[in-house]
Amino acid sequence: MVEQMHTHHEVDECVAALHQVHAFLHNELLEADADAIRHHLHACERCMEQYEIETAIEEMIRRAAVAKAPSSLHLKIRSMRIGREVS
């Protein structure tokens, strides 16, 4: 397997790619921008690793969002809010 070489100015393109990674994960980019991110991720091992980490975190958040907090926790949080008024 031949690894692709990094042919861009790493700092500028990596920062730009990672800045848009969340929008890319949520399919919020124009197709041309998403294609540019895909191309960069395939060419840059470090950014691909970061993307995989972000993907794993997003998946954990999605799974955790399904579970609901017990009603006793909701009541405890509400009581804490009432007791913490700022003067």
C-alpha cells in the first residue's frame, strides 16, 4: 500500500479542515466543501485520526442522549436552581 504524501502547507489546510470537521460530521457543508474535507482527510493521516476521534465522541453523545435522567435527578436539579438566586 502506497501512502499519499502531504503536498499542502500543513498548518493552513489542517487548521481549516479541522475547523470544519463538526459541520462535516453533521452534513452541514456545501458538497464542494465536503469534498475538499474528504480529500484532505484521505491525504492527511493526522487529520484523519482527529476526525476518527471526533466521530467516536459524536457517537458516544448520540448514544448517551437516548438515556433519560431519573426523575429524582430532575427534581434535585430544580431544587438547586431555586436555592441559588443571585442578588
